[in-house]
Amino acid sequence: MTVPEVMMEIKYLVKAGVSKTQVARQCGVSRQTVYNQMVRQTLAAAPRHRVSKLAPFKAYVRSRLEKFDLPATVLWRELKSRGYTGGMTILRQFVAPLKAEYTRRVTERFETVPGQQAQIDWGECGTVEVDGQRRKLYVFVMVLGYSRMLYARFTTSTRMPELLDCLVRSFDRLGIPQELLVDNMKQAVERHDVTSGIVQWNRTFRAFAHHHGTQPLASPPYWPRVKGKVERGVGYVKRSFLEGRAFVDVDDLNRQLEGWLNTVANVRVHGTTKARPVDRFAEEQTALRPCAAVPVYDVRPIEYRRVPEDCHLSYHGVHYSVHPDAVGQTVVVRPEGDRVGAAFTVYLHEREVAHHRRRAKDSR
């Protein structure tokens, strides 16, 4: 036999359990040769342990994923800046089970007891005609964390006055929770540091929350499931209410929405809780602060104007009369809306000196 054939025979006999002495005799080789071949077989069968290029960075990846639901592409860029020379595939394989576990933990942490938390968000809903012009249509949604009770309202703006007005209406309808979880919407959050988690709140929004005794919380960046209740609520309103619906104007749309909330959305069996929101709300309501117990908060925006000698101030390109006492003084204008026909009031040191309705720019 050739040398390779002898080695194969040794391998076969050893695997069959023949003693080393008998294998040596049968193959015409020394016992040491048989022993050496057995060692080679053992080494060949042993798994090779190579140090992964990702190994030195695994602790960093874990620390990042414990705080944020970062995509693998973002983590890869961060690791590259730290000296990682490995590929994306091994990183994705390491990240996938970690993200699943951390997401489960974060999601469970945001399951709340009655009255603890409400989530709010906006959704874009196409456009609508207002005063002869096409404007974007939005829907504001608030959902109570425990009962999943919904409040929603359509608007043509997401600016601060509209946000605060929607919040007052939702508090009046449902009650005030201990916490108010918001997405990082610019009207509420000016800055959210993704590393430290420190939130810089908009002053007006923070003052509004403080006035109503609710603690604002900003959902962690890259953790969409934290605010999943309200995101599903926005999608539910758009899909199950708005799709294919006919309406005259935004006011008509909101009247229809209110009826739908009362007769459909809040009386259906919820897919997660397996109960009707209205039934769980009966349990949760006692843990919510009544809006009537809080002094009225003026949500109207503030604008300033200086009154010239002719006793008329300019507002959106139209001149309106004010009381002569305001001549030469800086007055406060507080509008109740941003559309033609919306009322606005002018104050001089908290005293009302004019009240008008907004006219079109070319009106007299």
C-alpha cells in the first residue's frame, strides 16, 4: 500500500476500535506511527477557535443597544471610527438577538398602570381645501396607556397653539395622566441628547405640562416601540376612519371623528388588551386628574404690536382699530385661529382694547 493508503487504513481501524498494537501489526508500522496518526486525527477534528474581529467591540455594542434601538448600519459606522475592521454580516448576526431582547425589555417597561401615562403624536393625512387654498391635513392622537382609550382631532397645522389646544381638549375628554410621553416633536423637544438622554424642553410646552401637573417624557431616539401605542392609534384613525370618507370641511370631519370614536374606536375589543377601551377606561378614569380641577390655561399664541397715532394696528396686512389709550404703546395680540374669520383680541396691560375677526388682506 502507498503511504496515503496506510494512513487511511490506520484511521479506519482506529475508528473501528482496534488496539494500537494490533493496528501497527496489521499495517506494518510502528506503534508510534499509529499514535502520531491518531493525534493528527484529533487535531483535525477539533474546532478551530479564531478570535473574532468584533470581540473587542461587543461590550460597546451591548452598551449602545441597551439605550437605543440603533440599526446595524449606524453601529457599523461608530465601530469603524473606533478601529473595527470587520464586516457587516458578523455585526448583524451579533446585533439581531440583542435587539430582540432589549426591545422586549423596553416595551415591557412602558406598559403602564391606570392613570400613569398617555402617549401623543401627529399623523399626516394629505391635504384639504381651506378658504380656497390647499393645506396640509394632520391628525392629533392621544392614547391612554392602560385602557387604550383614544382621543383624536384633525387640524391644518401642528404649531404650538394647535398642539396645546388639542391637549386641552384631550385632557377635558379623558383626564390628565401622571406622565405625557411625546415623540421628539419640535414643538415640545428642542434637543434630545442621544448619548446622555438629557432632554431640553420647549419652554411653553414645559410650562403647559407643569400647569396641568403632568410630567413630560420624550421617547428615546431609535426606540419606535416605546411609543407604539400612539403610532398604532394614528394608523388606526387614518386607515379605519379617514380612508374613503367624504366631508364638507375640517369642522365637519371632526364632528364625524367624534362620533366614530364614541361608537367604534373606543368600544371595539382591542387586539392587545382583549378588552374594550371604554370598559378599561372606567377603571382608569379614577386615577386620572379631572381637567376641570385645573385653572384654564390660555393656549392662544402671543404676538406683539406697537400702536401708531392713528389708533390702528397692522395684523396680517390689514389695519384694525384699537382704543385710543393704546396709542404709542406695545400691545399683545392673541388670535384664536390662523384663518380668515378667526377672532383675535388686543390687550394693553391685560386690559382688552380691541376685539376683531381677521379679514382677508384686500378687505377694507
